[in-house]
Amino acid sequence: MPEETPKEQPTQEEPEAAAGDKPKEKVSFPWLMFFVAVFFDLIGLIPIVNIFSEIFAGLAFGFWQKIYAPKTDPVLTFIVAKIADAIFLGMLPSNIAIVVFAYIKKKLEEKKEALLKLSQTRLGKYAANKFSGQPA
């Protein structure tokens, strides 16, 4: 009669990560869109071509911004950038400003999520109570 070897018990050395606890990548600067913005800002210096290029740039950056930083409002960002562009007679690189603004907004959202996660810990709750003046 063959001997049965005992089956190995599953070890719990590495706990399974929950679906929401995936490690997030750091936010990197969108260099490709930055260079596209530089291209559109340079084309915008040509008098008649700038009308068509600004419309196309608005659509392209609006779609990109909705994918890259979903919590931003691309229409409002575009309107503010173009008003500033009109005030400075087109010398302000407004498309570059849209890309930089989306990056800053996404970076701040990442920091906000990290601080929110930290505030849920025991030490974070203690610190919040300590600074708000409430008893622990």
C-alpha cells in the first residue's frame, strides 16, 4: 500500500491584497502632451491657421484631460486659458498651461488620497482630534 504524503497547508505569509489596495504608480509629467502643446502654441502664432489649430487643440486637450485627470473640467480650463490667451494677445502659451494645470491637479489628487488614507489610521485620528481641540 503506497504511503500518502501529507498535503502542504497553505501559508499566509503574504496576505492577499484587496482589490482597492493596489499600489499606485507615481504621477509622471506628461511629456508627450507637453510637446504637442508646444507645437500647437507655435502654430498659434500664424495668424489665420491659429483659428483652426486652436479649435483642434481644444478638442484634443479636452479629451486628453478627461482621460488623464478625470476630476478636472476641460471646458472650464479651456475657456480660462483662452481668455488669458486673448488678454495677452496670444503671447501666453495657453496650451502648455492646460497641460501643466492638469498635471498639478492630478498630483494634488494623489497627495489628497494619500493624506485621506493616512487620516484613517489610528495615529491620523489622534492627530486630527489633537489639532481640532476635541478630546481623544
